Amino acid sequence: MTVLRSVASVGFEHGGAVEVSATARLNGGSRIYCHLYADSAPVLSVVDEHVRLSVSVPDPDQVTPDDVTWGRLLAEAVSKYVAELERRVSPVREDSSGQAA
């Protein structure tokens, strides 16, 4: 079995453009949080090995209808991701004694 690790990189383009690329391979050591605050927008965070990702709105003091649209698009993408994982999950095989193999 090949284990893929979480990675992050920073690239510098000619002309000053900077690109950050991160890949999180979620596992038992990963953590996913939704931080809720009484007076500002929530923050979604994924923490895994060398990768830390936070998602929030541009202005945490002012949530807009566009922010809600982006949140729904994120939720839709996650829903599709989970559905595909469920479709591909290997069924647990039982041996002749009824125990999981």
C-alpha cells in the first residue's frame, strides 16, 4: 500500500506572482474544526502534518450573501467528495466465523 503524505509548497513566478499549493491527506492524525464566534464570521480549519488551511470570509465583521454562496459551494463540493468516497469504500469482508477479516 502506498501512503501519500500531506505536502505544501510555495512557488515564485517571474514578475513576482506567488502561488501556494497544499495537499492534505486526511487520516487519524488530521483535525477538522469549525470555530464559531459570537461577534464575527466562523473559521473552518483543517490541520494535517505540514499543512494548515483556514477558510473564512474576506471581512469577518460583515458576512455578505456572496459569502453564503461560497459556503454553499464548499458544502456541495464536500458532499460530492463524501458521496464518491462512500461509493468507492471497500466493503468489510467477513471470514467463515463471521469476524471481520
